[in-house]
Amino acid sequence: MSFSRIPPTGEESAHPDRRDGTRVPTIEPCGYHLAHFIDHESVEFTEGYALTLNTSPQGLLLLIPHRPESQQVFEVHLPASGKQGRVVKLVEACWTREVAFGTGGMVYLVGVKALFEPGSSMRAVP
């Protein structure tokens, strides 16, 4: 059994400019939608629930049961702060680390950057 290395801290990062935002520990469930292209004619859709572990203005750290591809773009559905409903963000997977879970199971730590941030004029989706 091999253990994955936890992503580097800001001091160890190969890309320190990516870690300049303030990270806020935020553990809450969120929904996600992934699409995997099997061939030129087939697409497999996966949806489910993940946990956000921390957030920053630039992105999120997710704990998710399905492994996204490197640079895969997908939707994350977050609870709207102080409102009913949810906020949908379009994110890109920057890195993924496999983590052993239980006996033989795997989950993934996924660092994502936000590609689309809803403006203040947009409403939360019910």
C-alpha cells in the first residue's frame, strides 16, 4: 500500500503564485457533475456529493469519490451563503491526490480553480 503525498503548503509549492489567496477552512457538502468522454460518440455522466475542505477567492479543495481528469472542467453546486438555494460554479481540476478510504476504497483530494464566479446580479438557484 502506498500513500499519496498531501499537496505542498504555500512555502513548498512549485507555483507559489497559485497560493496567494487566503484559504478559509469550510467543511460542507456540495453537489458535482462530471462528464467523461468514452469515445467520439459516447459520454458518461457522473454526479454525486463531495465535501469542500477549504475555499479561497480563486478556488476550492474538494474531497470527492470520483477522480476528475487533469484540467477537466465540471460543475460544483455550493450552498448559497445566507440564502436559500445553491450557487453553481464552473471549476477546473488543477491537481488530484488519491487517498485510501476504508478497506480498498479510494477518495480523491482535488484542488480546483474557479472559472466562473457568479456576479452579484445573479441569483441563487432554488
